[in-house]
Amino acid sequence: KNQVEQSPQSLIILEGKNCTLQCNYTVSPFSNLRWYKQDTGRGPVSLTIMTFSENTKSNGRYTATLDADTKQSSLHITASQLSDSASYICVVSVSYGNNRLAFGKGNQVVVIP
Amino acid sequence: GAGVSQSPSNKVTEKGKDVELRCDPISGHTALYWYRQRLGQGLEFLIYFQGNSAPDKSGLPSDRFSAERTGESVSTLTIQRTQQEDSAVYLCASSLIGGLLGNQPQHFGDGTRLSIL
């Protein structure tokens, strides 16, 4: 079973609308949680990084939340733009010193005009 | 350029051939990572280099896979006797401080898309 589960797998939204992507993880012990944006044919780009003590972090129109008790995170996209069409990947860092990240499979978002 | 550079961007080769993939990290980044991304799947960790320390090779899927890094610069990932299941995008990333326990972001290259015929 994957240690990081993301939902929905794919999502189509109208330009200008908001959307929320979910990430549930089972990784323990936990160090930090990251959200990346991956455009088609490109490498992932870091959006946010949160430690267990942080509940929310924003990067422009992207806002990530974290509930370390329930092991859930969300990424909220506000006023979506066509350029937001991408895969959004949730990544959890395992805090036992082997420098390992657990990657979700991504939420595929398509923004249509 | 200022980002992580990978070459070639695409590679098509016949089953059984050896391939070598190259990664130029961001200057000054001591940590370098290789990942494999199969279609529709999450990234799989392959290998991690941190400065002059022994690399963490625990993610390499078989002895056909190997990687080298010269100091804190270029890294090459070599796949010998390629198989069709090796077809994937191979991504390289670097970061300022080694260790993913901290809050340093990884900077990814755009990957090498490898296709084994």
C-alpha cells in the first residue's frame, strides 16, 4: 500500500474557480510535507514545505494545510488559471535519517476556459 | 543556466543496450538525487549523493543500475543491458543542504525520457 494517497486522481475545473486537492499519508515518523507542481514533460517544482508544527502555508494562489494528527494535507488553488493545469504531487519526508521521501501519484488538474 | 540540467532529454534504444544519463546540478548544491517516474506512477527513489559521503544506493532496482558523482558536480546514471521495464522518465534533483529532514526544497531537472524498444 502506498504511504501517500492523493485524491481525486484527476479533476477538471473551470477557469476562475477554486479547487482543493487531498493528501492522506501513513508515513511515520514524519518530518515535513511538500507539495510540488509538475507540468507535462517537465520536472516537479516545489510549491510549499511544511513541518509538523505548521498548519498552513501559502504560495501565491496556492495554500497548503496540514493536520499532523489525522495525517492529512490539502492544497487549495484559488481563482484557477489555465497555467494551473498540471499534476500536483504530495511528498512526505520520513524522519529516520535515510533521506527518503514518499511520493504520492499526484492529482491531475485540468483547467478549462 | 541556473537550474538542474539533464541530458539527453529523450533516449530511444534497443533492449540489451547500455545507456548513460547525465545530470548537472545547481552549482553549490551538495545533495543530488535520482528518481524514476513510470507513466501514471509516483516518483521512485533510486540513489542519493551527499558531498563526499558514501551514496545511499538503497533504491536502485537491480545491479544493472549504477550511478556516479564527481565531487559536488555532475552525476551519471548508467543502466546496463536495458530491459523494456526500464522505460520511464529519469529525474534528477539537487538541494542546498543534504538530508530531507530540513526544509530545503529539491530543484528538479526536466528529466530524460527513456524508451526501450
